[in-house]
Amino acid sequence: MHAASQPHTLPHAAFLASMSIQELMDATLRLSDVLATESELIEQMRYKELPALHDEKTKLSALLENYQQVMMVDPSFVQNADARAREELLLLTDDLAFNIQDNFRKVSAAKAVNGRVLQAIMDVMNEDHRPVTYGRNGYASQTNDRAISLNLNQKA
């Protein structure tokens, strides 16, 4: 027995009525700009400024996902736009795709570097801060089997 595929559900009728090719282009451009800004902040290691972009990025992504759902079901939305608007949308989409890839590379690199730094800190702490114990003969020895735990409060 095959599992029934889930049909694509369209957004609410109010959203459908308010859709415009200009809003789609504006949202695509703005998300591209937000991702470029985020990439610059990561590159400059200004991590504390990143949360300010999160809400706008989430809202724009949701809006573009709604447009994508509509276009998958009814491609006439874009096909009925004039040639200039379609060409501009294509250029904006290419720019967004570039910024998504650039952002992904920079976020991945930052996470990898931070992970290596934390691992190095944990390795140093494990080596230099082993507790000294005394054996039955009264000699001091360092135990090699004691682990150190480090927890991070990290936002994805």
C-alpha cells in the first residue's frame, strides 16, 4: 500500500488576494540584503548584532515560502507578469541564491572555527587541570581518565 502524497495547501484566501509581483520582488530583494548583512557581520565577527536580523529574516522567508507554494500550484502568477518584471524577478532570485550560498558558507565556517576553539580550550583544561591524587605509597600522580564537562548556551 502506497502512502498518499500530501497535496500542496494554498495559503489563506486573504493572502492570495493581496499577492503582487512587486511584493514578491521586494521581499526577494530585502531577504537578499538581510542575508548579505548577516554575512558581513559574521565576517567581521560582530555576532552580537545578528539576533536583530532574525525576526525579519524569518518573516521574509515565510512570505517567500507562501509565494512559492502558490507558484507551484498556479505558475500563471508569474507567467502573467510582464517580461520586464519576470526578468527583474529572475535577477533578484539569482542574487538571493548567491547570498544564501555565501551566508551558508560563512555560517558553517564560523561554527567550525568556534567548535575548534572550544575543543582546544577543553583539551587544555583536560591536560593542565587534572586533579592530583595520591596512591597507596604516598606518591602524587595525575589521573588520565577524568573528563571535564563544558556546556554552551548556543542559539542556532
